[in-house]
Amino acid sequence: MHTGTTVRSAARRARAAPAAAPVAWVLPLLLVCSSVCEAGAGPFGIDHEWNYDNGGIWNRRYQNALVYGLIGGEVAGALWEGGETRFGRTLWRSVDASAGAGLIALGLKYAFSRVRPIDSHDDPNLWFKGHGNQSFPSGEVTAVSAIVTPVVLEYGHDHLTACALELLPVYDALARMKVQAHWQSDVIAGFALGTGIGWWVHRNPHPFVLSVMPHGIYVGIGTHLGR
């Protein structure tokens, strides 16, 4: 029973990947196109400071609501569903992806210690400055990308609307640049890191965090409560 389920799930993941893969280019292409008329510096030659805008949909509280809402949602949903449903296993892969990508992003922030735009006087070449400078890569774009990627890859083939979830990291990337928290290359790197780790964990039929959980968690809280 479990073997058949695993094989079917792996087949679905293999079919979903080609359908969802083009979405992974949305953010890099958007940012490159937005920079065509304004060349900059940085590793891709596109980094430049945007005019500060913390109003409307770009307000910091909406950014926080997105990131913490997604993190809370993936954890709560994974605990509720457990690992015996397709949706539950997908959420546990999102947990794996966001945890793994988040740790890597944190290490890179300390390693590169890049100065944020708001503190740089429009100089994107300030690397290895220490003292809490953590612009590269964007941790929030990394997290959002890592959370949505397993869901997009799992369901994108069956429901193309699932690909619309990729708009969330695009929004977060734009918002982070609007408040001068990140350069273009920061958010592109965060998107690539989160998407890459999300793709990698999606290929794993046995989510790691779920594998170390007690049986009660594997079955799912919803099952215990008789959903």
C-alpha cells in the first residue's frame, strides 16, 4: 500500500516539474527587465537603489504578515495533515525546504556581510563589512520561495492556478527593494536558493523533519480529532 502510494507520488512530482519549471524564471526576468534602462553594479551589473516607499501594499507590516503567515501556515497545516495525505507530505517538504534554505541563507548573510541599500549611499559594492550587515541574500525571499516551491511542483501539473503562488516571492522581492532592505541581486539569490532547495526536497519521497517526528505527528492531529 505504502509502496504504491510512494510510486504514484513520485510520478506526479516528475510530471509536475516540467510544468512548473518555467515559473522559476519569473523573478529574475522581471528584475532584469526592470533594470534595462538603469544599469548598476553588483555581481549581475543591475544593482541600484530604489526610491524608498513604505506605503500601501509595500508597507513593512504586510511583508511581515506574508512571511510569518506562510511559516505559521505550513507548520500548522503539516501538523494537522500529518504525512499520510498528499497535501500533508507536500507541506512537510515545505517545512524541510524553508528550514534548510533559511539556515543556508543565514550562513551566507554572515559570510558576505553586505551593506543594505538604505545604509550604503547607493553603493552596492560594500561587501564583507561585518557589524550586522546582512543584505545578501534576502532571507525573506528565500523563505517564501522555499515554502511555495514544493506546493507548485506537486500541484502545478494538476492545477495550473497553483503556479500563481510564485507571485508571492515576486511581491516580497519588490517590497524588500521598495523599503531599501535589499539589492536586486539579493532577492534574485534568495529566490534561486529557496526555489533550488524547494525543488531538491520535493524529489525526496520521505520529508526529513517528518521522519524524526513521533507517530502521532505522522498520522496528523486532524486524524486524532476525527476530521
